[in-house]
Amino acid sequence: MPPKGIQNTDEIITCCRDTEAILGSDIEADWKEVLESVVEILEGMKAKFFLKTNPAVPVTNAIKKSAASLKEAAEAGETAAIPSSLEKLRADMEKLLKAAKMEGIIIT
Amino acid sequence: MDGRSSSLQTGLVAKMLTVFEAAGLEKKIRPNDTVAIKLHCGEWNNSSYLRPVYARALADKIKELGGRPFVCDTTTLPYNPVASRVSGLDLLTTAERNGYSSAVLGCPFISADGYTGTDDVRVDIEDGFILKEAYIANAIASADVLIALSHFKGHPQGLVGGAIKNLGIGAQSKRGKFNVHMGGHPKYGLGAMPFHPENYGGKKADDDWRSLEEVCPYSLIHVTDDSVKWEREKCVNCLACVRPMLSRGIIELKEEWFASLNAAIADACRATIETVGRDNVGFINMAIDISPYCDCVNYSDMSIVPNLGVFAGTDPVALDKACIDKATEVAGTSGSAAEDFEVEAPGTRKFEACSILLSGMCEELQINTGVKNGLGSIDYELIEPTEKTAADFAFSPDSRYVGVRYRKHFKKIPPFPYELHNGQGFARKDSVDLESINAYQGKNGGK
């Protein structure tokens, strides 16, 4: 079984792609940009080690939750909720990028 | 004994001394024996290491028994870019900052493997699981008796740090630590881990590239314009580069890197015990302030489980197993890493989720090796010692009641001014509305 961080990442990517598909022609350009950027960053990170570690688990858990609520809003047609959900997703992605630098983490 | 305290005789210092006696460890100490108290003095800015009062109380007890105690730790590998215990000078500087000095301990605190970390005794290991030799810190190898006073907690690479690790790493000299960490090993060393220079853009892409070169004490890392070269066949596994290399995606760590170290820890622990003599070694595990990481990191996360208690015995495998079982048994601490990693529920294994970098490892690696190599047994029985009396733990410089001790003193220098304010001593109001302050106001005064 792949590490939990990688499993989460795959689920986030799927979720973002699903959301894009659900929104279809209703998608706004900046929404599309955020969703595609999340997918691109995560695909790139999968080649590196961090997502295989335990410290990746809580941060990817948070992104997975944000991506799921975004998808739910899209499925329910609640487009008014999408900007705030996207903002939460973007903020959680920033936390992941910060965590991946592993600044000050010690591995003895 | 459990980790709760509600009286003089159930304080954690009292419990440590109670289990020391109940486990028969005091019988190991004969008059004039040199007694090494091996503990982890904590890294710079770590705050969950054992408070020095435990070592002080133990040293006092050993002196009472006629022994000559000294408290010790050993120099470390660089471990991280800003490590604080690599030389004897750094170790003593950090130890003092953390409260470990002769003034506090009432006995010397020493670097057991000297200044550089090469003051050691080489021993062969018969039938080790992975190691064939070990390098034991000289002061520990030379002691008549060794008491491993261990802080039981998690560990980034070892998963768990308890009695086995306190000796399997902590009693090894720096040279011994290179050995245990698999430095130079063709299969399990850091140099043998997957190397991905293609993930790194070199000087052109990394403003902080110099730090990557500067972490290696052997100058084996060379950043080029568009990538990195690493003389990994010469890597000694000092670990200083691990985080900088991992975060840049340059190296990967495999399960065997973690597993081989843990196996070696158990072998080196056995070598230490055999060098001092099995009958001359005792263990105390203080399972308190159970951070997911070791005292060797420069920070301390909140405890992932509540204080589990104080344990003592002569078998480090049984002792660590008992502590791990207790940690599994209890609920994880709300708001801690146990919650982040969803292992709060009683019955879940905490350390392999919270403390380790790589998922999929077993937190009983050291214990399993310890069974295979003859270090000890996982069969244990927890025996609750008889609680001692409050009088046993009274202020030892003068254990008489304070009335007796201070009557003469207070008469000579009266601290209470009876002569003022009609014998009341101080100027105060006769009565106030105390009810008005014995009430909650809510956040921001309820506004």
C-alpha cells in the first residue's frame, strides 16, 4: 500500500479534476487556474520524498478535506461557496509547500 | 508506578527512588564503586528532557549507599546543521545550559567518550544481529556499576527512545555512533540510499545552495551550476545533510535505513551491558513528558500520551516493552501529534505514527532485535512496589519539622512584624466583597 501522504495526494488530484469536470463551462478562469495549479504542484511533488513521510500526512489530510468540500459545493451547484472553498484549498496548499521545506526538522 | 502524584511519597522523584530500591538496583552498589548514571542531557532548546533533579536525587542515594556517582552523556554525530553536542566542549556547554552541572548534581557531569568522541573501548559482539563490534564510551565501560536513567519517549529514526536506545546509542562513543548508524555500510548507509541529483537545480535554482555544501563536515557535497555531486561512497552517515537533502528531493530514505539502525542499537546495548557486566547494570525508565521526538532534537512537541509512570528493572527489553504497551493501551493526548495522525484511540500504536519520518515501520524493532540477540525478554510482570512514607522523602538536609527548625531563627530575626498595627502586623482593610471576584467574566469582560 502506498504511504498515506501519496494516497491523499492521489485523492486530492482526482477530487480537483472531478470538480473541474463538474463545473464544466460554468468554471471561472481563476477557479480553473487554482485547480490546475494544485494538480500540477502535487504531480511534481510526488516524485520527491516528502509525500512519503509521516509529516506529510496531517497537511495532506487538510488539503483533502478542503478539496472534498469544494467538490461538494460544485456538485450541489453552490457556486457562491466556491471562492471561499478555493481560498481554503489554496491556503492549505501553502501550508504543504512550507512543510515540504522541512525547515528546522531534525532527523537523528 | 504510575505517572500521577498527590503527596510527598507519590512524587515522581520519590517514585524513581522507590522503584530503584524495589527493583534491587541499590543492591548492585558496593562501597567505593564508581557508578555511571547515563542519561540524555537534552539538545540545545529541547525542553522535555529529564529535569536534573532526578539525577541529583539518584546521585545522592548512590552516595548514601557508599558509591561514587558521576552523571554522563556522550558526544554525538553532527545529526543536524546546528547540532549542539558534537564535541566534549559543546556537550558540556549544552548540558550546563540544561541544568546538568556538578553544582546541580552534587557529583561530576562528564563527557563519557572524551572531547572528540574517540575515548572508547572496542569490544567484539558475538552473535550480534547486525553488528560484529561496538565502541563503548570509556567512562561507561570503566564504571563498576551503570544505571541507565532513561527518558522514555518517541524518536525520529529509532521510533522509540527508552532504555535500549539510552545505551545502544547513548553509551557508544562518537566512533561507536558512526558504527551503529551504519556509516559507510554499502547497503544500509545513507550513501546507499536512492540519490536524485536530477531533482535539484543547483546554484542557478537555489539561492541557499551554499548551506547544502556547508553542512557536510567531510566536504563530500559539491553543488554545481545545475545540480549536485555527492561523494556518497565516502559518506559516514553523520546525518547533518539529511534534512537539507531530503527537502530538496535529492535523497530518499528507505525502510532498511531505519530498521538497520534499530537493530544495531539493540546489538550495541547488549555490548555495553556485557562490557560493564550484566550484574552491574540497572535501568530506570521515566515515561513522562512523552514527546513524539527524542531529546536530541532542538524542540519538544507536546506529549502524545499522558505520563505513563516510572519503571525499573534489569532487562531493558522488558522495560521498553512495558512502556510501549502502556502507551498503546492509553488514549492519545488531544491536540497532540496523536490527534494529527489519528492514533488517539486507546489500543492504537502511537510512536510508529507520530515519531517516525517514514510510514510503515514497526515501533518494536529494537525490542525484536533484543530478543533475537539475547539482550532480554518481552515477557514481563509489572510489580507495584510498596509505597514508602512521606518521611522518607522529606527535605534531606534537615528532616525535622519546620517548627523545630525555625523557632530559634524566627525569634532572632522575626519575619512577622507583630509589633505593628495592634499585633496584626500589616495595614489592610477590615472587610471587602470577595464574592465579587469569585465569578467568571467571560471573554473580554463579556462585552
